[in-house]
Amino acid sequence: MKLAILKERRAGEARVAATPETVKKLKGLGLEVLVESGAGAAARIYDNDYVAAGAVVTPDAGSALSEADIVLKVRGPDEAEVAKMKKGAVLACLLAPYTEKDAIAKLAAQGVVAFAMEFIPRISRAQSMDVLSSQANLAGYKAVIDAAATFGRAMPMMMTAAGTIAPARVFVMGVGVAGLQAIATARRLGAIVSATDVRPATKEQVESLGASFIAVIDDEFKQAETASGYAKPMSAEYQAKQAALVAEHIKKQDIVITTALIPGRKAPVLVTEDMVKTMKPGSVIVDLAAEQGGNCPLTKADQVIEAHGVTLMGYTNLPARLAVDTSSLYARNLFNFVSLIVDKKTGALNLNWDDEIVKGAGLTRDGEIVHPSLKG
């Protein structure tokens, strides 16, 4: 069987779906690996690196796709790529299923068996395939680094003969994988860190990293987490109480990092314009939810702007700003998924639709959209 790795064509996407390390492992499964020329260049992986690992470099996407039984990408394919994929080919990548429904329909019409890596179930057996976690971890780190570079002061306390410089105050809103890494990174840089989240389990996690936890802790807060670990939408009453607490706290902060997302919905507003107005001149907000509308209504997607003396950073693809490392982790996630769907003895495709992971990530099959959340 042949597996194709394509060059990313979306603006700003520097990641790649395979590294020389994973190419060797894919070949170990009995697969012939085809890599489109230039696919890894933005992640500092060059054609000769892939050749040395045993891949065949093709001059263009069409040459790789025409024979590919499995196609790996970072982001979803464009129309031209879909048209070149053969019926029954397996595609695995980040497909943004809730917002790219037309693209999913075209994959189904082409007869592609598409898997959305962001739909990989968050179960123990699938942790090694969890692309959301691997990418969010580095996004949280990069958010703090970007904020520190933009902030016009030092992060740690500094005691000098000329006087003492107070440490920066960093407030992290949303304590998932990205938020926890942001807390840890800000702490390593010497900041005083606080964080908030509506999920009660995060309080202990925040405090274990040396940060203080900011939240209205009542009965609703204690029930604010789904069985799969996601935050539930909160009542208007709770949101009002939490907003009042945050509004008072945010006045004292130098850097705010927002990470709150609800799958399939517009990002919740956590930092209002009135809150921004109360922040100190020179403060920084890094909005990791910019792609889904932003946790602050002032955020502009893919722009760094200033409003009311506060810098708002709205990068929509922070993982691509660390493409070498994020590609390495993402490629391993994909290899682990491919290992699940390829028979290790024969090298043939073996899709077990009764498997929880295969069923959970599968979007299209036999010309139809099959994922329950996308039907109708």
C-alpha cells in the first residue's frame, strides 16, 4: 500500500504530517511512503531528509495522490486535492468538521474515507493519537513567549542596587492543556500567575503548578464538567457572578491569556471591552480562541492590534509558529493512528468500524457522511 504526505497550502500553515522518524516507522508497517516535494520545508525538513528515511519524493500533489491508499495532512485538502484522491482512499488530518461541512460533503462525494484527528476520543488508549493535546501544549507555551516578547517589562522580580522591579502578573483563562502549559511557562519565567476555569477539577491542577485559582465556587461550579472532561455552558446567573469577579481581578494583571473553547460553538466572551478599558496601559492579551471568534470581542483574527492601550494578539494558528516541534508531535500522533488501521503482518488496510477510535474519528464512508454529529 502507498501512503502520501502532502504539502500544506493553507496560508500560514508551516507544519507537515510526517517527519523522517515517522517515515521510517511507516515503512516498518510495510507501507510505501510518497512525499510531495517541499512538504516539510517550512518545518525545516527537506526532500533529501525524507529520501534518506526511505520515502519517494514526488514532484507534485497529483503524483502522490493518484496512487495513494492513505493520505496524511495537517489541514484539510483543497478542492483540487480532493478531486485527485481515488475512491476508497483513507484521509487523516485536522478537518474542522463543524465549520467545514461543505468540504466534508465533497470528501464523501469523492468516496474518500475521511478521519478527523480532532475527533479522536479522549480515552486512555488514544492518548498517543490526541493531536488536540499535543498541539495545544505547545500553543500554550508559545502564547506566553509571544506575550513576554511584546510586554514592555521584565517577567520576573529583579532586585538590583538601583531598586527592585516587581514581577509581572499573568492571568490564564481556561485551564485545558494549553492553559496548564501557559501557567507552567509563565511560572518558569518568574511571573505571579493566577488562573480560572469553570471545571472544578482544574482548581487542584492550577494550585499544583504554583498559581492561584480564581472562580466563584458554588453548586453550579461543582457540576460544570461533562463526562468527557469538557466545560459545560454556564447559566447567565453564574456567568454574571464570574464576570464580576474576573473584572475586579483583571484590573491588576499585566498579561491575560485566554484559551476557552466549546466544540462546535462560537468562543465564549471572557474579557469584555469594559474589562480591557480597566487594564493597565501596556498590558497584553493573547487570545487563543481567535479562530472561533475570540474570547475578547476586540480580538482581530491573525492580527496584533492595540485597543485602549492594551495589545491584543489574535494568532489563529500558534502551533504553526513552532512548526519543527509541533510537526514532530503531530506526525507521531498520525503514525499511531495509522498503526491502528494497518495490519502489521500484511501491511493491508484493516478498518475496524467497531473500534471506538475508528468510529469516533470517522466522518465519511461509502460515499456518505457517517459521523452522528454531522448528520442532518
